[in-house]
Amino acid sequence: MQHSQEHNVFKTLLKQQRGIFIAKLQLIKLGEKRPREKWKDFTDWFNWVIMETELYDYRYPVKGAYVWRPYGMKIRRLVETYVRFLHDETGHQEVLFPVFIPYEFLAKESEHIRGFESEVFWVSKGGANEERLVLRPTSETAMMPMFKLWIKDHTDLPFRVYQIVSVFRAETKATRPMIRLREISMFKEAHTAHADREDAERQVREAVEIYKKIFDYLGIPYLINQRPEWDKFAGAVYTMAFDTVMPDGKTMQIGTVHYLGTNFSKVFDVKYLTPNGDWDYVHTTSYGISERVIAAMIAMHGDDKGLVLPPNVAPIQVIIIPIMYKGTEEIILRETRSIQEELSNVGIRVKIDDRTDRTPGWKYNYWEMMGVPLRIEIGPKDIENRQVVLARRDTLEKYVAPRDGIVDTVRELLNTINDNLRSTAWEFLRSMTTKVTTVDEARKWLDRGGVVEVPWSGDNDCGMKIQQLLDADALGVPLDKDASRDINGLRDLACSDKQANYWLRIARRY
């Protein structure tokens, strides 16, 4: 608790310092209010953005299979680099498993096969030979047979691996680019084995912290919920999930963490030799995220002008626009290249747009659409006055800054933009979440869009009745706050004869 308080104080001081820094810059243009009318029409807006920026293409002629284009791949690789860093830092080791799983493996865990059998792609023929394989929907049943070969002794535990691969789901609902896929091509799945439940649940808590860091890094706000029994991962003892709210008010699951107990280790006979000389089954966990995190990041920060990328994962963090008139070209370009070199030398991703067939105004609009966090404009007067003009993508504000010290100025502004995008996104999420105690209130809120917390007894049948009453989905019981606070005296929303024990989060979701 003390560490958490100190961390919050440090963040507050840092924000104050950055506020002082911004105040030192000369504001020359207040940002227009960020246009977000088209943004609220989320599906059309999202499809427009990913195509217009050449980030992703949904025209590939296979349902639910899409193409990552170069700009999108650059964003994706920056995200994956951070995901790998956090897993490597916490003792996970990267592996790469085959895409094929023998059907017999998938079928071993009865609850798992019931959950996935209708979603798998079958391989029934290879060349002229009959086959009995499935394309990996997730890898618990692929990894457990190998865990059995690799884990022998208590000294082998805990055992933690992860991979970033394609998984395949025979999705029958309407598919959506980057959100509902048949080939999920950026599936990060971690799988761990432990000596007992206590250590496995410690791993679950660590996984939650890893995901919080990932989402914070991308500026994505989240709700953490324990999924209801009827909606947990097939084969899990329990499932914890991260959800966020899209511009249209629907929620999207962006990460899951599962405690699997010994459900998989028993059917695959994964045992270890204890210090006492006995054999015992390992306890396992798994947790996954996918390209939905990139979809959520695009959705959360964008506006009618296009992408707004957090500097942390922007392929180009700074775009320099030289404003040249006849006879000034050489001196302007020399200055822009000097600034580019200074920024590049400290690791800032920077590009000069020196095209002569485009006007500066056209370039401003283009790079705003591409989501570049910061623009530097340099014209003859700026060189004469030893200054530059800086334009922020997140607020659309413009500042005059001294040419000297430009590296420190840019670094501070990029940090400020990261912080501002994160805090703005959290404000949006909080504005889309409320508590209600009646069916009418809940329906009105859900029709407007967002998440409602309603009283629930904890009875599964009552929980499913709540879903039916509200024509929405149960996200689960909140884990990011006290789920039973202020619940005394309330009755279950659907079963009025039962005392409410928890708040249950309900939403319409992707």
C-alpha cells in the first residue's frame, strides 16, 4: 500500500512538472475541439481509418481473414516488442508450437472440447492421405503433452512459456476487421505450470499486472471482471477478463486470464516429483491477448481526422514539415536535417516530409490522419528567430518553442501526450459506467451505450435471467473494486426473492 501511495504521489508531481513545462511554451493556437461525430459511428469510422491509413486491409477474399499492411505491421511490432519485454522480464520464455493439434488431444479434456468443437477448423486430408487434425484454436491441449515430457521434478517449477502466433476459430457470426476474426494472427498466449494452487494463483495475479502495464502503455482504460460461471473459458476453474468500452458504447474483451487448476494436467498426466518423493499433478494457468488491443487503442484515441497514436507505439513520433519559399530551400532543409539528426540520436522516431509536390497544409492533414503525435514546422522566420512551431495531434494545439533544447522539449511533449491520451481515455470509460437498481434504468443506460452494474445474488440462473431481461451480456463481478460495497438491503435484479450479494456488470458487447 505504501509503495502504491508513493507511486501515485510521484505521478502527480510528474504531471505538475509537465504542466509547468507546457506553460513555458508560447501557445499560438488553441486546439479546435477534437471532432468526434463520425467516430461515434464506430464500425464505419473504424473501417475507414484502417483502410485510409493503409494500416490493414479487409478485402482479402476469405471470410474473417485480413491483411496487415506495412504501417500496421510497424505499429504491431512496437506493441509486440513491449509485450515480449514484460513477459521476458517476469521469467516467461518464448516458444513456438505447431499450428496442427491432433484431434485426440483436443478431445481429452471434456469441457474444453465442448467449448471449442463447434469453433475449430478441421484438417481431414493432407495430399492423398486422410488426416485427423485441427487448426489451433488455443494451445492448452497442444502444450500439455509437451509439458509432460519437460516437467519431471519440483525444481522444474514454476514453468512459464508464451508465444505470439495465429489461432483459428470457425466464427459463424459476422466477422469484423481486427475484432472478430477467423484467423487471429497476433494471439499472445502464455501457459504456466505450478506446484500448487497457491503458486498458480500468484501467477494469475502477476498476469493481471502484466496486462495492466500493457494497457496502460497503450493508453487503453479497462474494467477487470471475473466472468460468470456460464461464460468462463472452457476447462477453467475461473476466468478473469479485461473489458473496455468502444465509441458506440459496446464493450470489447481485450484480455483474459484463466486458472485451470489440475483439469488439464490430470487428463494429460502432467506430474512432478515433490520434495517428499511423491508424484503430484501440476496446477496450470493460461492468459491471452490479441490484435484486439490494437483495435481498442485505435478506437479509444481516434477522432474524425483519423488515427491518434500514443507516442509509445507510433511508428513516426515526430514529423518535420519544412515550409520553403524560393531561395530558402537549402537553409530550411539543412535545419530540418539537423533537428532530425538530434532527435534520432536519442532514439526518437522522426521523419522529414520534404515532398515538393504537396503543400504544407496538405501535409498537415495527411500526418494528422496518420496519427503522428507531434509535428514540427520550420519556415524562414523560424530560423531567423531560432525557434520552431510544434503541433500536438492529441489536442491540436500549436506552440512556439526555442530551437535550442529542442530534444528535451520534444521528449517532454511526447510524455505529456502519452499521459493526456491515457487520462482522457479513462475519463471516457468512467463516463460510460454507472450503477442502477431497476430494470428500466438499466435498459435506458444500455440503449444509450455503456456498462451498468446491477444487484445480483450470485445465483447463476438469476444471472442468466438478468441477461435476458436486459438483452445484454454479463461481463461478471468487478475485480477492480469492492463488488459488494453498498449492496446491503438490495434485491437481485431478476430474482426479487433473493438478497443481492454483488454488483454484476452488464453490457452489450462485440
